[in-house]
Amino acid sequence: MHDNAPSHATKNTSESLAAMGIKGNKLMVWPPSSPDLNPIENLWKIIKHKIYEGGRPFTSKQQLWEEILTSCKEIQAETLQKPTSPMDARIVKVIAKKGSYVNISENAEEQRIVMVLDHPGGDRINSQRHRLVHLQSICGQIIMAAPISSPQTYINEFNSKDYFETYYAAGSGMMIGEWTDFVLRNLHETFTIGGIRGDTLLDFGTGPTIYQLLSACEVFDKIIVSDFLEQNRAELQKWLKKDPDAFDWTHIIKFVCELEGNREDYEKKAEKLRSKVKEVLKCDALKRNPYDPVVVPPVDCLLSCLCLEAACKDIKSFCEVLKNFKDLIKPGGHIVLISALNSTYYYVGKTYFGSMCTKKEELEAAFKEAGYQIEKKRCILHVWINQ
């Protein structure tokens, strides 16, 4: 790791590092003009200050070297922690200043980085009633802590078009690629090889999206979509009615058709999904009956993607929502959740919305308390830097 100083980036230096096996993914790709991303620079400054304190002169290399050793030994652990602990905050500031120098002491405590790496597992949790297929999207973000946004904030400020453009638009959406591949492949497997099928699927917190339903429409006769926001429900209705202004999901539909071995039939796939969606309902995760005053008969499968983290302020309220969901699922039915771990916010346009920050172990404990049995877990490390 180095900061692109000329002495570090010369041909001779690069060749010497390569000869020692330090090349490729063993050598960090470093943005230009970014010394603040390397905390060793701060340590050199501290050492130099101690060595030359008071304008102290040195008459020989040996005398200088001895003073360097003495100064290094005098450095306390707290001194080393100061430039290293706020690295996440420094990264955010360097990005904001396009690689320029930053003040590392300013508001460092307000920012933090969360990055979790996990591997697919197969833990079993005993249950008497329902089964859970939990696909965990483990997101590492350079983030700032944010409270859960109020329902009124969502009503007033959530822009469905900005959400689609930010995360799912062809060629530019932040979710397009590794994340959507992970989710779509696992949903395809869940609703085909996994054998989860039946009469009715209930999608809770659909948002303005349809990607999560493309595989399910092959194995369920009826699909109910639902969302808290009127603007999201309106976008779903546009797509269902083939409105010219509806969001274009062609790239996603083609990908799922390719998974199913028939990429050319993407238009038929879209029509099949449209024909299976029978209702578009309003839902509220925080109500005992999320569809009050409507009573939704128990379904074979409840699907929820990236929804509950935005509605629940903590793991306790998350667990209560899971308990309420049990009334919406037939005995022996399934719940399929796609969730983000360790993420504290997401943004739509220029508006930031808070997200429940939780760990995998906390979610598993919540499922256990709510009475679910985990059949499958799949995890992915997905990292992005919000500018």
C-alpha cells in the first residue's frame, strides 16, 4: 500500500515489488493525490516532529538513526490509534474533495465504515409452523449514521423514478451486476429447484420494482403486490397496464429468461407476470394487521425484498413484524426475505433514508424467536461508496 508518491510509483520500484511477489491484487490500486488515505503518513509526521523538536541538529547518520529508534519507542498506542481509527471518515472526505487534503479531526466520530464478509451456510432453527428462505445481501458501505425515516418523510420525499434510476436502470443502476445477479439467480433457484410454489404469493413492500417476481410467476397462480407508498403502487400499475411511461425492466427480464434457458421470450415472460398479479394493495409493516382494514387470507409464500430494514427501527420491532407475518402465511408455508446487513442508510436522488443496522446473528435470533425454521441462507459481500 502506498500513496502514489513518485518514488513509490517508478518503474524500478514497481519491478522490485513485483520481484517480491507484491503485484496484482496484492498491491492496492491507489487514487492519485491521496496521502490522507494512508495513516503511515501521519506517523512519519509525528516521528519527524519528535526527532527535530527544538531545532535539534545531528552530526552523523548514526546519531540520527539512534534518535529515530528512541522516538519510535516513545510513541504510545493512543498516538497510533488517532490516525487509524477514523479511516472511514477520511475516505468519505477525500472522495468529497476529489483526492485533496482533508482535516482528519473534523467530525470523525459521525462517520464509520461497515463491511461484513460471510459465507453461505446451512444453520437449522427448529420451528413448528413456518419455513424461511433468507437471502442476505451483505452490504459494506462507507456510511454516516442515520435514524429511521418517518412514514411521513417517505410519503413526502421518496421519489420512485429516482429510486429506479439510482439502483436498477440499465447500464447505470448501482444494483445492476453482481447484486442483481446474486438475487435473481437465487430467486430462480428458490422457485424452481427449491420447490417453493403454490397458489398465492404475497410480495410485501414491493416498491416500484418487479424483478423479484419474475421467477415466482412461473410457479404461483396468483401474486399480490403491496407497498406503503402511493407513488410506488402507481408505478406498479403503470407497468401492469403497459403505460409508455412505465419503468423499463427489459434488461432484467431478459436476464431471468436467460437463466430459464429462453432469452428470446422476454416479452412473453412480462405478459405472464402481468397476468399473475391480481391485486395491488397498501401495506404498513408497523401495523398488527399490515393490510388493515383488508384481511388477506393466508398465502403459500410471503416474499419481501429490502423493505423491513427501512420500516423497523431496531431488531425488536423487526421481530414483531416477523411474528405478525405468521398470520399471513399458511402453516407449512414459506417466507423469502432479501435483506441488507450492517447498512444504516440508502439514498434516493438527493434524499437519504435511514435503515435498521443489524448483524446476521441478530436476524437469525429474531427468526428463531418469531418461530421460523431456516431452510437456506445465501450471502454476498456487496460494497459501494456513496459520494
